[in-house]
Amino acid sequence: QDLVPYMEDNYRVGKDRDSRCLMGHSLGGLCATYAFTHYNQEFQYYLTISPGYWWDEEVIFSLEEEKRDENQHSPSLLYIGYGGVEELSISLPAEAFSRRME
């Protein structure tokens, strides 16, 4: 909640939600996904690259489920990207999370 006002006060950025994107790689991708499921009113777009969904026994799945009803009609968009030769610990949970978003 402190990041957006700081960015708006110190940089030339759009001040509306539709111009905001949060991106993360690996554990940063996990954090971006958490923000998507719990704070999706802040950003329009969430990009995750090789997200670390394996962390803490894939806790992100239960965290998403807790907020699923609230987020059912959210206009936010989540992109999950990973490479074709990723370890299974990255690709399998990413595929499973992506299917949940359909």
C-alpha cells in the first residue's frame, strides 16, 4: 500500500489502476501472484516469470482458494510464463495454477 503512492509522488507514472503492472521472477513471481490474489485492486496486470509456486509446499494454491470467491469477477490479468526446459518444480505448479485461473 506504500509503494503506489511513493511511485506516484516520485516518478512520472499513470495514477490509475489500469496503467499499473506488477512483475516478479521466481520468488518475486510468487509474491506477485500473492498480490494478485490478495491485493488485486492495486494493479491491472500481474506478470510472473518462472514463479516459485513450489515454496512452502505450494501454499499459494490454498491462499488463492481463500480469495477465489472475492476475485471471481476481478478485471485484473495474470500472466504466468516459464521456459520449456524448466525444472518440474517450476513448470508443473505453474501449469496447475494457470488451469485454476481458467
